[in-house]
Amino acid sequence: MNRQPSACPGPFAEMAQPEMASRRHWLRSIGGGFGWLAAQHLLGLEGRSLADGSALANPLAARPGHFPATAKRCIFLFMVGGPSQMELFDPKPALDKLDGKRLPESFGKIHSQFLESDPLCLGSTRKWSKCGESGMDMSDLVPHMHPLADDIALIRSCAVDSVVHAPAHYQMNSGRILMGHPSLGSWLTYGLGSESENLPAYVVMSQPEGTPEGGAPCWSSGYLPAAYQGTLFRAGPKPIVNLASASPDFTRERQRKTLDLLRDLNETNLDPADAELSARIASYELAYRMQAEAPEAVDLTREPEETRELYGLNDSRTREFGARCLVARRLVERGVRFVQLYSGGGPVAMQWDAHDDVNANHEKMCGLTDKPVAALLTDLKRRGLLDDTLVIWGGEFGRTPVAQKGSRGRDHNATGFTMWFAGGGVQGGKIYGSTDEIGLNAVEGRAHINDIHATILHLMGLDHKRLTVLHSGRDERLTDVGGRVIRDILA
């Protein structure tokens, strides 16, 4: 699967300087030309179809992974700002007893962003239930998830390397704390292509208030070809910006003729190694097909009233996020490979960033999302889609076990927090890893972001060590030089 976009300008590149061209150089260059012809044939055999008789291989054509996958598609529910593990899925009775007291030195130093020295412990006031046959702990903030405890694998020992939002967003998406690297969705579509010819392989849906702090680099294709970048769907009846024709006189027939002419002109002198131009031509064709397909995919009036009620579309609190969850289900049904939904973005008041009052913040954010998230799992399950659809829930980090500046809020914590997986070959009712007695550090089964990414790729049929691209002389990969598959959560 080591697909490497070539930087070579063509099969005769070595003959650019005649004084250096020997008989050996000439034979090797000529061989490169025949190699390209052979490559076209092999691409066709592997299912990388040639569209409309053109000489351009489709970079998004579906292709097999390294081994049989348990998940064909993935939905990532990203809770922007950092949900508190101690208020949701990881109760800490010892912390509750320490409420208002100095943090014992035995727990070590807290690495956070805004804490003053010598902070006081902050216990949780949430009520907890043992849910499902597994007896999984869930708080009263997520009551709609209680009946689904046996469908999810809870990872309580997650860790990243930054306590600052944007770098942590980049790392949760790309494995690195700096922007410019390909995102998870880009790597998946690079490795597997798309099962849809009329919709993007990789869709991102942010909330109306704005995108997360990391912005567009969170769904960038980085140094992978541009065809693998995420497509941002916005709120409202026209989710894809600039998809419709600017003028009503510019009919689909006229647009088709224009695209055909543009393609013919581009292909006249197209160098087979020009991946950027090839991707641009393919994107024009995809945009044309999306004009007909995308409006139907996001038209929720086609859904029965029972389904609309399930997702909370009749409730002003849950309508917006519920609609996006329902669109996500409709998209994966139609072959979209990776869908990412952001809960949180724009103003701090619309994020899971509970610096002032963790209860007030999480009551609001869970009120917006709990019912739609549970509806998505329920709907996928009853349609037979959850078995091969991987659903992920989590934020860029968690929260501290101590209060911030005398408030009832918590600061950022990167050394121990919770995420959950469901469907797609995941063992339901599983609790993996643990944090210490106060929820500060992962102490058992530490799951670094590299491990989380390696596990996602594995469930999708990809070996994280073999999914690479040559960039600046280095074989880059999503997991950098780390990563292990968390096999204990696999079914």
C-alpha cells in the first residue's frame, strides 16, 4: 500500500541535460515510458477505474486494504474543547473525598495551560449508574447512552502531547501537534479510496457557530494529493459552498460541455506524473456529479417522522446536532468513507471547554448531543450498518482533577482522558485502561494518540506501518514512529 506520488517530471527527465545522457541513461528513460504503460494496465486490474475513456486513473476509486477489514466506513464524533472524564465516563470517589483540599504531592505535577500554583481538588457532583450487562459507569449527563453501554468500548487511558487546543486538534487528527500533516480521514481515503462516485470520500461537518480552533488544517490532506482532503459541509439546506451554478442560464448541459472541453485541453499535454493537475480534473468531475447527488443525500424531509424524532429534530436543543448525525448516517449509506462531526467551535461558550463551571458547561453540551449520538448508534444498529461502521467519540484532551482559579471549572488535561469506540469490529461492553485515583494520569494500558490511530487503521483493514508516502526523503505515516494496535478492544 506504499503509494508514493511521484515528483519525477516524466519518463524522459534524465535526458534534460544532453551532456549527461549516456546509452544507459537513455535505455533507463525509455524503460520508464513503458513502465508507465504497464502501470496503467495494472491500475485497471486493481480496480482503479479509468473514467469516461480518459487516461487519468481515479485517485478515489475503491481499493482493498492490507487485510480484511471489520469496518468499511468511519464516523468520528469530535467534542471540541475537552470533555471531562470525571463527569462522564470515569468516576473518581477518591477525588470526591479530596474536594476542596490541596492536591497530594504523590500524584505529581499537573501539566496544564492556565492553572495557578497549588490548586485545590475538585470533586464531581454527578450521579452515576452501572449500565448494561457490562456494568459500565456512566453519569446522569448521558442518559440516552445508558442502554447502549454494551455496544461501546470505553478507553479510559487516552493521552496526547499538548494541552493547547489547536495543537491538540492537529494531533488528534493528524498524529502531530503541528499543522501541515495529512489528517486521519485523508490517510483512510488515500489507502482505501471511496465507495461513492458521486459524493466526497471524506466529509467534515462543523456547527453553525464556527469551525474548531485548529481550522481547516484539521481536515487537510497535507502532503498527500489534494484529492484526499476533507470536504466541509456547512449548516443549512446548501451544505456545500459554491456547488450550485452562479447563473440559472448555466444549465447542466452547458456545464457538461464546458467540463469536457476543459478536460480535453488539460489532457492534451498532461504529464502522467502531474498528480496535482490530475486531482484538479477529478475534483471538477466530482463537483459536477455532486450537484445531482448531494442535495438528495442531505434532504432530511425524506426521513420518516419516527426517525426525525429519534434524532431529536423536533427539539430546538438537539435539532442542529441531530440533523448532522442523521446526515452522517445518510452519507455512509451512500458510500462516503469517513465523516467527521464537530460538536463545538466558534465562541468558547459553544465548546466543551469548561474553565468556569464544569456542570453548567457539560449540562449544556450533553443536552445538545447525548440524544443524537445515541440515536446514531441505535439507527446504525437497527439498519445492520453498525457491524461494519466504526463510530468514535472523543475530544482533543480531557480535564484536570483540580479547580481552576477558585471556580467550579477544570483546565485542560492531556495525560489521561476518555474516548469510546463502537461497531466495526469493536468489542462492546469493554472497558480498557485506567487513570489514577483522581483521573489525572493514565496508569494502566496507556493509549497514546498514535495507538488510537493505529487501531482505527487496523479496524479499517490498514497496517499503520505500511500505509506510507514518501515526503522530503522520508516515508511518512499517520503514526509517525510510534503506534500499536489496542487489540484488547477488538471483537
